[in-house]
Amino acid sequence: MLRDVTPLIEPRKIAVIGASSTKTSQGNAVIANLRDWAWPGDIIPVHPVAPEIDGLRTVAAVAELPGDVDTAIVAIPASGVLKALEEMEALGLPSANVFTNGFSDEDEQAFKVFAATSRMHISGPNCMGIINFPGRVPLYPSRPSLRLKTGRVSLIAQSGSAAISVLNTITVGVSKVITVGSEFQLSAADYVAWCAGDPETDVVGVVMESIKDPVAFAAAAQKMRDVGKPLVVLKVGASEIGAAATRAHTGALISPRDAYDRYFADCGIALVHDYDELVATLECFNFTRPVLNHGGAAIAGISGGQTALACDLAENIGLAVSSFADSTEAEVRRCLPGTNGANPIDIGAVVSREARNSGGALNAVLADDNVNVLAILQDSQDSLNPATLENYMSHIPDFAALGREAKKPVVAISPASGEIAPRIRAEFEAAHIPILRGLRPGLVAVRCLSNSLDGRPGLWARERTKHAPGAEGLADLRREISTHNGVLPSELSFRLLSAYGIPTVASAKVPDEAGAMAQAPSVGFPMVVKVSSKDIPHRSDIGCVVLDVSDEAGLKGAIATIQRNVAAKAPDARIDGLEMQAQVSGEEAMAGFAAAAPFGSMIVTGTGGVRVEIEADRAVGLAPLSAESAEQMIASTRMGKVLSGYRNLLPVTDTSAYADLLVRLSQLATDLGDLIGGCDLNPVLVTSGTGDVCVVDALMILSDTT
């Protein structure tokens, strides 16, 4: 549930609990800031003995506050915070902003229990408050930088120091600055949702350490998308990948950032990786809006070396560089004689300024359906030699004129990170063209501009797959799983797959050679023989999987080989018996999942068999998957390219059954991922042409395995 945080951001009457009559405290700093900004509302300090503080009349206790206080600043020792909040709750006050940190484990738990059921909206603790620039409400325990100006960019940060870093760097105007601290109750999601409806906010940046509630944050992001406002996130820290995944191939195929990166992509959230990238992207969105076509970026500049470097960086950061249509290249060559007309465009290659028609060339580029944004590289440092500055100012107005008329975004990037020359900044910004500092941060902003609203709506809102077990069947499976520890027995793993309609190979488990000989006719030759042991998760690694067993003599030899390899390489392993499987053929894929807090489970697929970790071919997605998402995952892997066919050498294979397997596996992970922390299906055999699928081997490891 998203909460209405209006009383915290737009208060009319403020109580300050923690202002001092003898020294400067955080509460006193808030009072000073409010008065310096000429905030028109009422300020009521709470102090047990002082009749006034900083010239304001006090009340002696929280219980004496008037009932129409909108929010209270709480800046007192941790031991007294809960009592103060309880007294505010009794008065019916709507909100509180808790600056305090240093809670004991007991006090923290009590605070969280109270906050979970309180009618109040509580921000913090361990935060630096909120600044509402248009409303002149600096509920902030320090002095905001004097260089800041009111504007349309809002910033939400879990860390106060992160907010300070951004505010000391950003050059555009700011609307709201909100520090959420430890999020005992309110979270960044509540403030993002509020900013979606704020008429004074056009773009929101978030610096986060963790997501408290992924569903709530996805809902808040959807609100931003619904009103066409970009949301940019700088995520600090990595995902929590369960320990069980480290014993499965999935653990080797995923990185700690995968879950968050996939989540943000699914939600259509622009993701950056440092403060410079965040600032550049916010400054970019302050002047221009995202585009929804799926073209790439055009890059132009007066230096061939700079444009070539930009293309190298673009590949590194995942920014698609457009390929121009033939007609566009022809027009660029006509306007810039001597160039090849391709992307990137080296305007400086045309030495004669009289021969240059850069405006005509760039207009042609912007008209190309393969282009959705134009990045112009232009040295713009404040340290430019005056003569060089004058030289540049002879053509920068041409770029500005282009931006004024363009129907697509135009972004100027100064390749170095120094401050921008005021004349150049004024020229570009008057044309509503952002001028960004630093080549990499600027190109990241361009990438975000291209895809920030292109997300997957309705994240995690899909129905369960038709062939998933019902509530009673699921409860029975959960009870059975909970009786085990470590690696699930192979028979149970295969039964779980069957419960979700995932095709598995015909197999039999036997205790010994005699049982194997008796079951051989029902399995059929050729077959694969494997050891059955919870202590040997990857059986092929030690020679305990034998292929191409074609008759009874071969079966006896396979069993002898397995017994010999177990004795040599895993003498302490507990052996349950042998597994016999019908040998089937096809392309070897792998599928699996790993627990990835706080999102549930992350699905992984790619090339399988013994090459799974060598090739490290993988795509990831968060459970549950849609059929479309599963198809996209397959297509993005090398395995998917093999299945799509190659000339006359490889047939085109239908991947719908493979995608359906991934969807079903994702539902299994959604239902059981809290119990099963790591899963490998390897190999999954995909029959060339028809695309029929069959799971040959399954490894499932319980999440409490260490």
C-alpha cells in the first residue's frame, strides 16, 4: 500500500521535538532554515522547561501540541522516540520525520512494530529530512547549498550524504529533496508515487541501497510512467543471492547485480551507476523527454577521434548506435562533402566552413526512422582559451537552432567533466538542449533517454500457469519438501517438475546392479546411467554419468565405472543407488533459478551440458515470466541463435515449448522459491526442428543449505 505523504512535504504547521535552548541542535537548524526561507507557516518547538526557543513560544510536552500540526520533526535521543510517536498518535497528528539514529535492537524492533500499525506516516529514522524548494519548506538539519535554485527535478535518497553529493553537483533547478533513511515505515516508493502527481516535479532521481517492497516500488514506477515522467535510479550495493545457488550452475552464471538490473528494466526505470551519471541524466531529462521508438543514437562532432571514442563507450554502456538509411547517408554526404555519410558524423572532416551544411546533415539524421536521439559532442569547458571559445561560438548557434526545431531529442555533451562555459551553456539551454559534462555520463544519459519508459507493465500481476498444482496439492508438496535438507532427492525433483507440467525423460531409480538389470527393459536402450547421491550434486564432474549404454553388457560396465569413480573421487559420499534414463538427443540447454532477495527468484537459461560454465551463455529474468519474456530471454542467448537456424547447416527450431518450460519453471520458483534456493535443469534437450523439450537432469537445493 502506498501512503499519502503530503503532510510531510507540504506542511502548514510544524512541531519541532528536539530543539535546544542552550546549543545548536538539529531541531534548531530546522527552525533557522524555515525562518531564513521565510516559510509562512507556524513553528512550535517542544521543550520541557524553556518557555521559548529562538524567539518562538514552546509547549512543554507533545501532548500539549495543537491537533492541527501537520508534521513533527523528531530529533531526540533514540530511547525517547517511541514514546513521542505514541503521544503524537494519541493526538491524531498525521506525520513525523525522525532524524534520530543509534537505536538499540530492542528499540528498533519496538519502533517497527509501532510503525506497522500506526495511522501516522513516519519518515526515517536516520534521515536528513525533506526540502520543498517551491514551497520554501527546508525541513533539513543542515544548511542547504546557496547555489541551489528552484526547478523541476526531485531527488529521493536513502543516504543523506548521497543527497548532499548530488545537490553540490547538479546545475539545474530542484523541486524536492527527500531523504528516507532507514525506512522503518515510509519508503522511497511512497515518495516516488507522490512525485508522480506533483505538478512541480518533471523528473525524479532515486539513490537507493535496497528496495523494501518491490511490488510497491513497481507500482510507484508505473504511476510515473502513466504521467510520462522519467524515473532514474542509482542503486548502491548488490542483490542478495542465496547460498544454495552457489552449489548450482546458476550460481556461476549470475552476478550480484543481475536481479536489480532485471527488475529496473522490467519496470521501465532508467538505471545509472554513479553520481556523475545520475546528475547527467537528471540534467538531460530536465530539458527533454524520453522517446519510445526503438531506434538508436546518432553521434556527431567536430572531432573524428571524439566521435570514435563515443562509439566505443556506447558499446560498453549498452547504447545502441544507429545505422542510417541509405537515403540519409546520401544526404549527409551531400551536406558534408568528403564524409562517408555514416554514423558517427565527423563534421570537422569538412575543413572548409563554407562547404559545410551541418544543419542540413543533422536534420536529415533526425528525420531517419532508425534514429531516436542526436548526441552532439562539443568541447565546452569554462577553461577554454577565449579565442577558442569565440571560434566555437561561431557554430554552436547552428546546433541550438537545430534543437529548437527538432521533433526528437538533441543532447550536447562536453567530452570532459569540467564546468561548462557560461556562454555555451546559455546558448544551448535557451534552445532547451541539455549540455552535459563528461563523455561517459553524457552517453549514459542519452541511453536512459532512449529507453526510460520502455518497461514491462503489470510486473508480477500475471495469473498462475494453468498446469500448476492447486492449493491443496501445493501444500502437500511444501510439506514433503520441508522434510528434507540439502539436495532434494532426484525422484522428488522430477516429481515437482511433473506437477508443473514440465516434460522429463523416462527414468527409473534402482538400488543396485540387480535392480538395474530388472528395470532395463522398461527404460530401454540406449540409456544413460548415473549415480544417485545427495552428496554428489554435479555427477558428470567425477565420471558418474555414463552415456550410450546400448545393452546389458554395457549396463554392467557402466555400473562398474561409476562405482570405481565414486570410490576414487567421492569415497565418503552416501550412495542411494543408480538412475537409469532413456537416452534422448537434441540441443543441450540449461534452465534454473536462484533465490534473489527481495524479488523472490531469478530464472536463468542458456547453453547447457558440460559447457554450461565454460561458455557462460545466459539470460536472466525475474519470476514469474510471461511467454513473451521467456521468448526474449531465449533469443538473447547463443543457444537461442543456434535454435533460430543458420543457413542450411542448422534447421530453424520452434522455441515455444522451450519458452513454455521456462514459464512453468518460473511458476515453480514463485511457489517454492522460499524453500528451494537453487535449481539446475541441465541438460534440457531441445529437439532440432520440432522444438520438443525434455529435462534430463534436475538438481534442487534447499535454501537453508550453507
